[in-house]
Amino acid sequence: MDKQPQLVRSKLPFTGRIVMFFIRHIQHAMGSMGELWRNPLSSLMTMAVLGVSLSLPAALQVLVKNAETITQSWNSAAEISLFIDEGRSERSIQSLITRIGAYPEVSAVNYINRDQALEEFQRLSGFGEAIAYLDDNPLPAVVTVTPDIKHASPNGARALLKKLELEPEVSFGRLDIEWLERLQAVVRLLERTVLAIALLLVLAVVLVIGNTIRLAIMNRRTEIEVMKLVGATESFIQRPFLYTGIWFGVIGGILAWIIINLLVWYLDGALADLLGLYGSTLTMQSLTLTELGQLVLLASFLGWLGSYLSVRQHLRAIEPT
């Protein structure tokens, strides 16, 4: 009785054995989905827990991504102001502007002469009438320099400032970029927070799935004992439980993606109003299709891992009597 099935399997060609391998896996995958369908309430509760657990680090990742986008859009605010020595002629200043414009690190150059600087100060300071009584214009001419994207970071802009201050017409330079450095420090803190929370929640997902599979094994203890009595291998017995964990992970990852999209939709209007106060028209970015695929793959791997750890521990403890 035992040799006949082995003889039939040995006569199968190599391609036939490959086809049968995939057919058995598909059967177990569909069978594990049927088990979830037969217990909808407990399955949905487990998937909901997984979806919420995965949505938190995913939401923080979306927050970090949007913060980086905002930071990059404000990098142009890293503008360098060069104050020109008093007494420099317009020809000398124009020569300076031409030289600076040829710098590979520079994106744009703007010149504000002394009269324009005084007029702007009168308009913005509120001391227009008092300034009108001055005998001489105390404000210097200013050349504003906007670094290109590669040098708009704090370190790049600071290095460009030192280079520009070496020009003979420049008295000193000014770079107001401290606020951008603070913003980037906050973004880096968020990135580390996302990593720490993600590791904790990954552990939680593995534990939840492992406990769920343990309960499933205990409920089917008699069936497993019978299967071992008739000679079923451990890989054959554990395969449906592994696919159950994978299904938990896949559906939990999709639920997390839905939660993230709803959250982005809910917060997008409030963020648009906030950024509008700063003259920005950016909108919140949600998870892309690539990130969705990565999230589902990660969730399915965690489901498989939790199932594998639970199955390897509890199946060996079940022996037929």
C-alpha cells in the first residue's frame, strides 16, 4: 500500500512534478482562504488589528515623506545676501554680478541698489516719514544669490557663502538658514521615530499572528493527529497554516493602505490651508503603488514569519497516541 503511491510519483516526469508542486500549493492557499471565510468574525478582528498596527508606521512614513517634500520646496529660501562695500561703482558691482552668475553653484542672482533698498525699507519698516529726513542713504547695495538645488542645503549654502565673501566688492554676507536646519533636524528625528515604532509594531504583528495560528492549531489538534497517523509529513501539515498567516498579512497590509489613504484625505485640506499661509500650494502625498506593494510584501512576510514560528513550536508538541 505504501509503495504504490511512491512508484506512481517516481514515474512522473520532472515537469509533471513541478506542476503538481504548484497545484498542491494552490490547493493549500485556497483551502486556507476557505478556513478564514468559515470563521469571518475572528478572521476580520485579526486582520483589523494587523491593519491598524501596520498603518501607524506607514502613517509616520507618509508624514516624513511629506515633511521632506516641504523641506525641499523651501530650500530655495536658503538665499544669500551679499552687502557691497560703500563707494563701489555700478560698473564694479555689475562685474561682480557677472562673476557670481558664472558660478556653477548659483541658480539666480538679483541686485538691489541703495535707492531700492531704502525704498523697500521705508515700505516695510513703517518709518517712512522719519527716514525721509535723513541727509544720506545709510543702506548699502545688496546682491542676493540663490544656490542651485545641489547646494541649497545648509552645509552647501554655507560653503558657497564663504566662497562669495572672498570677492573684493563684498563687505560681508548673510545666510538666514537656521530655521531650515531646525526643520531638517525635526525630519531626522521623525525618521528615527518611524524606525523605532516600526520595529516595535513589527514584533507586535508577528506575535499576534503567531498567537492566532497557535489557536488554530489547537482547534485542529485531532485532525493533525490523524494526519500524522496516516504518514503525512510536517511540511504538508504546516503548509495551510503558513498560507493562513500570509493571507492575514496581505489583507492586513491592504487595510493599512486604505486607512492611510483615508487619513491623507482627511488631513489634506487642513494642510493646504496651513501651507497657504506660507505661500505654498503643496498637497499631501499618500503611499504610491510601489510603496503599497512593499507594504503588502512586508505584511505577508511578517504573516509567514509569525505562522512559521508558531507552527514549528506547536506542531512538534502534537503526537498521536
